[in-house]
Amino acid sequence: MSKAGFKYSDDYTDASYLAECVRNGSIRSTAIMPKDDRAVRDLARYRMTLVEDRGRLKTILVNMTTNHLSIKLNADKLLKEIDEAVEKAASASDEGAADEVLSDYYDNRQVRTKMRSLLRRIRFLTNEVEALDEELTELIKPNVYATSLQSIKGCGYVTSMLIGLEIGDIGRFRTHKDFVSYCRLAPTSKLSNGKSKGLGNAKNGNAYLSWALTELATFVVRYNPEAKRVYDRYFNRSRLRVKAIRSVAAKIARGIFMMLKNGEVFDMKRCFGG
């Protein structure tokens, strides 16, 4: 209703304005994803939340080790050492194998107690993520978008799954500009005579697609020389890594739209130039 620009408004003026918008067809609408598809998409989003929680716990573990021992210990390495020690001690029924490994690193009992709690939570989240992966692997097979996206060099199973599920139906986007805007990769600045007149709604769109395409751009730049040249050009111009990688992500979004809309194969040279 903010677009109406009324000095004074109430329910009657709002209803009148909306009725006029309906009459001239200026109200924008979007397709609602089917219930079953939303359930699969939400399950993938929940998996993403679990991975973020696990990463946060690993960061706490690494920071604790740095503070107490002044060394940077990889959380996955510590988990692997504990699992190997427990496996070796299983035949001897030694329940303190994990404590022995922790004792080699931490001499303080309270620190070991906290570490054991962190490790249990990390292991629990890992098991939950693996269980979700098994179910999502079966659910994602009918999704042709996810299969097509994996043809992009640098796009793995997780990224293709997230992008494919979040898109839903590519036909709901009229042009590549609409799709790029939905991915939060379109510019939002407002200029007049070269001067800034404020910012648009930068958070209008799909946050999950924005994250997934930014991650995809990072891997595409790593594994494709054509994308790397474009990234270097953007970076040299702005000297900002985030701005450069987001610009590459916008190009990839346009390429994905054309690939899915026309049923074509993703052409890296066509997307970034020979």
C-alpha cells in the first residue's frame, strides 16, 4: 500500500486502491509451489540448518583448542582420532578410549568435559545430516533441474539439489532479469544524475538461492578458466572479492535460466565469453 502515496488512508481508501489495481491488472502475483514440492524443499532447507549448526560447533571446538593450546586443531581430525582409538579399544572393552585421546591434548578436566559434549553434538548432527542425505537422494531423482545443474563443472549434488528445489518451476519467471532479481543478484541502487537516491529492497527475493548461487560461483571460478578471467576483471575493477563473486554469480544465474528455459546444455564459454 505504500505505493499508493496517500496522505491519509484507511480501510476504504486501501480497498479502493486495490480494486483499481485489480481493474487495470497492475497487481503482481506469483505461482505457489505444490504442497509435496514444498515439503521436499523445506527438508533440504532443514538439512542446511543442521550443517550450519555443525559448523558453528566445530568453530567453537577449534577456538577452544587455539585458546588453550595455542595450536589450530582441525575438528574433523580430532573426531577421526577418537573414532580410531575407540575402534582399537573395542575388542578390549575400553570405554575410556575417547578420554585418553582428549587427555593427550587437554590436561584440564573441565575442558575435556566441554570437549566431550561438543564432540557428541557434532557426531549427532553428522548422523542426522547423513540420514537426510539418504532420503533426499531418492526424493531429488525426479527433479530434472538438479540433474541438469550437475552438468556445470563445479556444481555438486548438494548445490544442485538446493538450486533445483528452490527454483520449483522455471516457467514462473518471464525473463532472465526476473530470475536474477529473485536470486537477489540484481543491482538495487537508485541513481539520479549520477547521485545516489537511496537503495532498493535488496532482500526482496530468495535468500537460499542467493547463498547457493554465490557458493556455486566460488567453485565455478575455481574450476573454469573462463569464469576465472571474468572474476579477475571484476575484482581488479572493484578490489572487493564479495562484489566480484556476486557479479559472477549473476552471470551464472542468467546462464542457468537460459539452460533450463530452453532445455539446453550449460555453455561455459557462452556464459563468460571465449
